[in-house]
Amino acid sequence: MRYNNHLELQKTEFEFNEFIMLNLINPEVESLNGLNGEMLIEVDIEFEIDSNNIPQNIKKAEQFNGIPRMVSFKKELLKIQDDLFLNECIRVITDFKNWKQHKKDNQYINIKFFKTIYFAYHSEYFRNKNDFELNPDIKPYFRIKNDKYERIIKCKYGCDGVANLLCIVEKNGELSNIELIGISGKISSEFAIKELKTLGNLEPAIKDGKKVRTQIDLLIYI
């Protein structure tokens, strides 16, 4: 067994990020009511891919990834809800079907892979739960996927920087109360938000057949 930071998975990296955004269930964190700002929890996971491309031995990583994204690590929160977040990470890793085994000279090799999975909570989750759905039945999505969408959401044509934005999606699909989680490279948060808003409204979230307010976590590439 040897360690590897999932370089062999680069071809499926975007698809995995999209899968997380659309399917990750954020556990309720009732013990943290009263927080005024957004909260991001990051969980480092290690696992193996067997010869049938099926993940095995999924658990919290023994080696801590110091800079998994562009934000500070909320270690104290992981101690509060560790099992709850870990169980959801295991579900996500298991449900994703595009993992690829590691091969050398066309022979299967057993390697530990690593993935950082994050759980983002908008400040409104803590302040205004009566008018907020953390996990709607249908999450919001962009109505139009044109060249600009491909550029700033998928980074199809390259970029100079990336901003991680946590947004409220209103019942009419409008983006509001945009919070900056992290930023890197030659980009300002103001410009990233301006570019994001040029994509127009999203299809709103649905819960029990009704439109609801919810959050969406986006990486904006400029």
C-alpha cells in the first residue's frame, strides 16, 4: 500500500465536484444555533479502489490535508458532529460510480486515495431557519448553460483566479446574500459576484412540491 493524492482521478475531477454540489446532504447542526456567519466543515477521507473500480475501506484520513481548499479548517466543529459528517462522506464516495482503479504497466495496484469533502452552511441557516430549506428535494440549477456558463462555472477556457461563493437562491431563482468563503489568484470577490449574476436566475429549489429558499455553493472561475 502506498499513498497518492488521487492524481489518477483528474479526468473525473469536475464530474465529482458537480456530483457533490448536486447531491451532498448537509446534516443538521442544531447545537450551533446563534452563529452569525457562514460555516464550512471539511472532512478528509481516504479510501481504496479495487480492481472492479469500487471504493473500499472508506474512512476519515489519517493524514490531515492542511490546505484542502481556500479556507481555514473548522476542526472544532468536526469534533462535535464527526460521525454524522463521516457517514454522509461514506455515502457520497460509495454512490459515485466513476472511480477508476490505479494501474501501472496495465496492472492493478492497490493505492490509498484521498478526497476532501466539504459541508457549507450559509449564515441564514443559523439566523432564519423558518424561511430556509437546507436540503430541498430538488436543488437549484442554472437555466441556461451557454459559453459564459462553461467559462466561469466549469473553467473551460482557463482562468486567472477562483472565488468560492455561498449564495441564497430565492423562491424566484434570484441570487441574494452572497457570502465569500475563499478566493485565490488574480480575482476580486466583487468581480466574481458581478460575473456570476450575469448568468441570470436559477431554477428555484423545490421542497414537497413548493418553491423554497435555499443555499448554493459555487466556485467561480475568472
